[in-house]
Amino acid sequence: MSDPTPTLPAAGTTLEVLTFGMGGETFALDAVLVREILDIVPCTPVPGADALVGHVINFRGRVIPLADLRPAFGMEKAQVTADSRIIVIELTIDDEPLLIGLTTDSVDEVATLPADDCEQPPAIGMRWPRDHVRCLVRRAHDIVVLPDLQSLFHALATRAGVSTIH
């Protein structure tokens, strides 16, 4: 199992992130993971698959999993709108690069967030499981949620029989 309290970024450093909207909240992921941002494309449901990755899409001639982070964060399924996007990211699973599409309500911007504004999620008062949140970042009048993609997909890969995620 992954560490329930991920290490915060080093003080004095910055995080280059892509921010996106999901369920009325602002989320972000490391920009270095992003391969492409797509308009919504047709997807194929995978019977019996985990709710996190219940569909696949055709991405440049390859079939890749399409993940919806909403179930992991206890959010309702969202209707597709003109602002909806798929963010294609690349994670390494068992020393193999894996492309994964993430559904979002919108994609906002590439931003630089100071690591000094990052905090661990509080032990109480959170509506999401703490092990799904890498850190929270204070930004103006908003809180940006960095999901712990390693934890989320490690649990899924473990259930599927894949040993490690890097």
C-alpha cells in the first residue's frame, strides 16, 4: 500500500501544474505528466472494470484507459459540456510507460504554484479520502487539490496484478 501522507514538495521550490475543473473544485496535476489535451472523443465501456477506469478510448491509433477521478473523490458523474476535456497523461507502471486519459469538466491553465503554499490534507473536515490527495495548495481565494495519482493508480494496478508504479 502507498504511504497515506505523501511527501510535500521541497520548501522554496515550485510546482509546474496544469489546473482543471472537476465537480466545482480546482484540481491540478504535474505538467510534466501531460501529453495532450483532447476534446471529448467517443469512448467504449469496459464491462466489469473498476469505476475509476471504466472506459477506453482510441488515442492516435492506440487503445488507452479513460479514467474518471470523480468516483475516487465521491463526486457525481458529470454531464459532458462544451468545456469538457480529456487530459492524456503518462505514468510509468512496472517500468512501462502507460498513457491514461483523465476526464475533466474543463482545463484551465498551466500554472506555477509555490511549494511553500502546499499543505497536507487535514485529518478531519475533508470530504475526500486523504490517501487520494497528494497536497492542497492555497491560491488567492481558492484551494487547488493535487490528486495523488500514484496512490490511485497503484491501488488499481495492484488489484489488476501489476506490481509497481513509478
